[in-house]
Amino acid sequence: MPTPIYNITPFTLLDYPGRTACILWFAGCNMRCVYCYNPDIVLGKGRLSIAEALTFLRSRQGLLQGVVLSGGECTLHPTIFPLLETVKEYGFDVKIDTNGSRPRVLEELMTRQLVDYVALDFKALEHRFHAVTKSGLFSEFVESLSLLNRSDVSFEVRTTVHSDLIGLADLQEMVKFLQHVDYRGRYYIQHYVNGVPVLGGLGRSEKNERLSTLSTDQIQIVIRE
């Protein structure tokens, strides 16, 4: 039995909007974002099987409303399909956190009605994408964003900001990009948290208090500390 899950957070009020939930952390990722807070998960191996996760979830029926799949990158694991089929049978709502690099997987999840909410990471625009993620997966992200825009699935777009990587001008261009692809809704900005272990050798990030001024009639900037 494969063991794709690194760890389980048994309870959260913060990670699934409007739901009491748990988090299944999937090991491994196809990006190496220099500000990544989860190097142990990204570089590590899974320690829990799907069967063990389902045993935990059965014990939480009636106590939790939702299950969050995070990581790492959960869409790298084909075992999420049988997992989520059972999770839905158990009566949970499902949220996935994704970098958008597997649009075909995302499309199948939505087609099979296995996901209720998606948090899509907008790492950077194309010219900065490799510097931030050490990958060439920008076009896949754009395809995932387009799929979500055309779907009925609730989703959010979010960006983690380190001042050495993403400045005010970059975010202005990212807002324009979202407008160009006709994204409408909240755009969540998460400030990099200084002093925690990350994948890259980053220095201290300085907060820009002007980020909240980037809201438009179409897109509302929401700062998450």
C-alpha cells in the first residue's frame, strides 16, 4: 500500500473557509519554491497510507465538515482519486491546495465532483516564474486557472510575497493578468514569515503596506498575515 501522506493536522479553523477541517499533507512537489515553508514535506517521503488516512477520517465523521489536501503537491498522487471517492462517501467537503501544475488532474477531480473548493497558488508571472519556483510550469498554471474560471467550483487565487522576489510593481502586473483572464473575486496576499526554515537561502522580507491598495472593481486584494 503506497504511503503518500507525510502527516495529518487533525483540526483547523483557518484552512478551509467556513468549515471545521483537517489537513492531509502529501509528500513531494514538482516545484522548489525558494520561500517554501514545508521543506521536510516537499523533500521527504510519505509516512502514512491512504488506508491509515481513511481510518482517521472515519473517526472524525460528524465532528469535522471538511478535508483539506495540501503538501507538497497533492495532485501528483493518483491515489487521491480513490481517497476522495471515499472521503465524499463519508460526507466531507473537500478542499485542495495546488500549484496548478496538473490541469488534467484538476479537470478530472472537478468532472468527477470530488472537490468543492480549490486554493490556487499564483507564484509569479512567466518572466519571474522560474526564479520563484525553479520550474517551467507557468503554462500549466494558466491552464488550471482557466479551467477553474470556467467551472462552478469555488476557488481562490493566492500569492506568497517575499520582498526580494515579488515587489509592488510585480503585483500590479499580476492583478492586471488576473483581470485579463477575467478572474473575479478575492486575491489573497500572504506575507512571507521571517525566521522559519525554507527551501531557499532568502534574507528578511520587508512588508509593503501599499499592497492592499491594488484592489480593483473586479478583484479585491485581501491580506493574510
